[in-house]
Amino acid sequence: MSGFSAEWLALREPADAAARSSGLVGFVARPGRLLDLGGGTGSNIRYLASRLPSPQMWTLVDDDAALIAKAPPNVLTHRADLNRVLDDHDLFEGCALVTASALLDLVSERWLAKLVLRCRAAGASMLFALNYDGRIVCSPEDPDDALVQRLVNEHQKTDKGFGPALGPDAGARAVQLMTAAGYTVRQQRSDWKLTADMRRLHLELISGWAAAASAIAPASAGAIAAWRARRVAHVDAGRCRILVGHIDVAAVPGR
């Protein structure tokens, strides 16, 4: 999970909290041992702690020591490579809930399938929030929005450290794998709806999308740079709005 700065995680945290499904939190709510995978600075825990019953015994897992150092107090932290953490049976044993935020679109299908089986063996519920689903809607519209969206979604499926990433297919594939494992599954959209006042987040997204699109299609770098400039002009004029599609997925052992 290295590569995400604390500044970026802090910038996106309010948008994440506003988008998430509180109903799905209630669906999986159980006290006990709670495991947060790829937890970074603990934004997922900060969101969930006031919405889940007590007692709560949290373990946050990430491979970035600098991010873990910013985790909430009274949270057990475990620095580990997420590629290896699924082989740690003791970490999952006795967990009431295994959760993550903005993770599944980065992992491979093989990794996700193994995670679902590990949770099933432990009898744990699952809650995976803010899985990108491929939808990007920008306003005002631009003729090259569709080009950039297509290239970004292609980039989303490149290796993010776990093998070929699920990208926009992550939420739907999670539902299929959880259902096949005997879970009762619910899903709900959790779209970012970014208003004109969220300037810094707009600019970070636009720059990140332009870089990803250019990496996939270097021959289109000029057109992408021009698209970026037009979108930034909309942000500077206070007229930019962006929807980024996400899906939250929750599962409980068969009911």
C-alpha cells in the first residue's frame, strides 16, 4: 500500500465519509476484534468507531510505517506486506469484522478470492467501502472526458503490487465471490459528489487522471494535457463538479 501520502489521505477523508453507506455499517455491526486492511492513517477506523458497537479491539494493517504512525490511539498496528498478510491465520482468527476502504480496486482477483476464503474460515463479516466502479462524470462536460475516462479505467487494471488489478470490476467481483462463499451480501453506491468548493481535491484528481491516461497512451499526451488545462480552468472559475463512482459492499456469514 506504499505510495499514498498522508496528505492525500487527509484530503480525501471528508469526501469518503460523506459518500459512504451508513446502512451497510449497521448490517455488519458486531462488537469484538476488528481488522482494518491497508488502513493507512486510520480513516476507516475513524469513520467506523462511532458507528459500531463496543467493545472494539482494532488492528490496523499497512506496510507504510509513516502512515501507521498517524493511526488513532488505542489501535493495535501491524506493519505487514498485504501480499503476505493473508497467510497469517492468527491475524484473522476470532475477527468479528474484516474491513478496508478504497482497497479492492487495487488488488488482483486471486488476492480477493483468497481474502474471502480467509474471512469465511474465520467466520468474519466483511465491509469493503469506496471501491471505484469506473464512473467519472465531470461538469461542465469536455469533448475529451470520455477519452480520459477510458484510459484511466485501463490504467486502473494495471498491477498495483498485487498482480493485475480488478480496477472498476472490484465491487461486482467481490459480490460474486462473497455470495459463492455462502455469505449474505448487500451493496450500495457510495459516489463522491465533489462540489466547486473542493478545489484541492479536484486538482489532485485531474492531475492524477491526466498522468494515468498519459501513461497508458503516450501518443495522446498532448490532447490529455490540453484536457487537463481546460478542466483546471473550470476549477479556477469555480464551476467544476465531479462525480466519481464507488460501491460499498458488505457481507455477513449466511443468514
